[in-house]
Amino acid sequence: MEPTRRPRIKICCISSVEEAQMAIRHGASALGLVSSMPSGPGIISEEEIAAIAETIPPPIASFLLTSRQDVPSIVAQQRHSKVNTLQICDRLLEGMYQDLREALPGISLVQVIHVVDRSSVEEACLIASSVDALLLDSGNQSLAIKELGGTGRVHDWELSRMIREEISIPLFLAGGLTPANVQTAIDMVGPFGLDLCSSVRTAGALDEQKLAHFFSQLPVSA
């Protein structure tokens, strides 16, 4: 994809209707709702996810973060939550993306790639033709307790740029983004969107001042 100079912003780990409204008010284009994960912040119940998703207006993408790896379970989660986007945080092991498309017409599919080395570039390029977007994060699926996001770590953005240059679908960048490094991230990677969590929170709660400060650091125009 071509580089983006004014990326869209996704605020992850939304935990309440009030947080969702705050993020939208400051300019978020997408909101992330975290279901059960082996580790990491922001996990809420599926009942809470459904209640928050119901209040998100149609122009805003509602992302369900799922750690499930089989199509039937993922389909059931989406049908319960009514989100418009699935963020698949681990590798799909049972079933195929096409099965998800047939079961959930109109629902966008975003696959997370945890960037660890050059094999991540190959993985991203193989999957790109099957999904609507990729999200590059800094987790580690090889640990005894998997990290599937929310690490607050920066990965190798050179690899992220290589992935962006090789694919034709939108790419979101996650992992350790802050007001201090966001311009560097945009310059190096040129992602379609940025995915934020810890840098806009205080003691786990979405912080309005930090949100405003982050948005103030974005380029004025594309």
C-alpha cells in the first residue's frame, strides 16, 4: 500500500461507553474491544463488549479482539457482540478466512501479525490476500503464556515498512506508540492507521488529556 501521512487512529482496550464516547470525541476512527486473552490489558466480558458496541455509531469501526483460533468460536463471538470488524490476534488454525466471510458477510477481517523477524514479513504477505487489513503488533506467540497484544513494546519498524510496501491492503501499526515517537513511526512505516492503548491511559483508564496530546502530535494533513 502507499504510505499514509495522516493515519487514522484506533483506540484499543475500550472498557465502557464513556471511554468509547471520549475516544470518538477526540477523533478516533476505530475502537478496540478486548475479549478473553491469555495475557495483556483491557479484557472485558462479552456482555460488556456487546453493550459498548451497540452505542458505537456506524462511521466508527468497532473491533472485537479475539484470541480464538477456530472459525465457529469466532463466528459465535461476532454474532453475540455485533461488532463490524474482527481483529484476529492469533493464527487461525481451524477453518479458513473464506469460511468467516461466508458466515459473516459484511464483517471486516483484520489479522494481527506479531513482528518478530523476517519470517513475519513472509507471514504477512501470505495472509494479506485473504483479509481486509493487517495489524502489526509486538506480541510473542511462542511464550508459555502467549502475548497477543498490549505489550507497550516497539518492534522493528523496518520490518513493518517492508510489509507495508509488499501488500495492497490497509496496515495498522501497534506497539509502544507514544506522542514522542509517533512522527517517527509515520515517517518510517507510513501506516494506514495507528493502534493505541497504554500511551493514552493513566492507571488503566482512558485519559482525556493524554488523548488530546497524542492527537495534537499528528500531522495536520495527509
